[in-house]
Amino acid sequence: ELRMTAIESVVAESIIPHAGLFGGRAPIARTAIGHAYLAGLKPDAREQLMAELREHYAGDWATIGPRIQRDIRTIERKGYCVVLGEWTPSISGVAVPIVVDDDGLVLSMSAGGPAKLLSADLLEELGVMMRDVRRELERAVGRPCRD
């Protein structure tokens, strides 16, 4: 399917209750975690998945496609991407790709939640921290540093 599935979830302590996302699903084409996943894929795998997404979102692709490309370029430049309310206007997030091996195994790590609690500036700060964590994770599995 054209969705990401959360395999681990941590919920921050807050006065506003938040549900955990373990097993939750989010569309690849409209979320930071999905855009990070696409950025981490090898070019052939990315093109194949982009073709599936283009077909699935045919009516909205003129908007979605450029957003995905924007975020892939941002990840290439900064190591993370921020998506503000593109899946659901009230939800924003930041994500990084984690390339695990040469065979193409890619994971994504993200942080997100209510847009009213997560300013763009805060998401940028989280992105820098997550990029640093990603670097350490990739080093731990023997991947060369990409940035």
C-alpha cells in the first residue's frame, strides 16, 4: 500500500492527551515521514514508487508531486524535511530517512502532532536533532556519513 506504518511510537507528556501511533498509518505522498522514506530510497526504487503515487493521486499530483520533490531536495540539503499541514491541516511534522543497508532497506523517523503546538521553528530545531540521531544510527550499522 502507499502508506507508512508506525512500528514504534513515543508520546510526549502533555496537558493535551495524544494517542500513540503504533500501527498507525500515514500516506507516503502527504507526510514528512513518507517524503523522508522516498528520499532515502535508491533512485530506481524511488522512481517506481513515485510512478505508483502519481497514478494513485492523479487528480492531485500537480500539487503533491512538487511538494515531494521539494522535500527530497530539502533532505539532500539539510538532512530532514518539515511538512506543515499537507495531510491534515491540523497536523505538522518533521522527518529524516535512515538508510540501513546497501540492499535498499530504508526507515524513517518522524516527530509530529498538532500544528498549533508545533511551530515551524520548533520543527526545524527538531529536524536538526533528528538529523544528528540519524547520523549516529547509520554509523552504528556501518553506513558512511552522507552529510
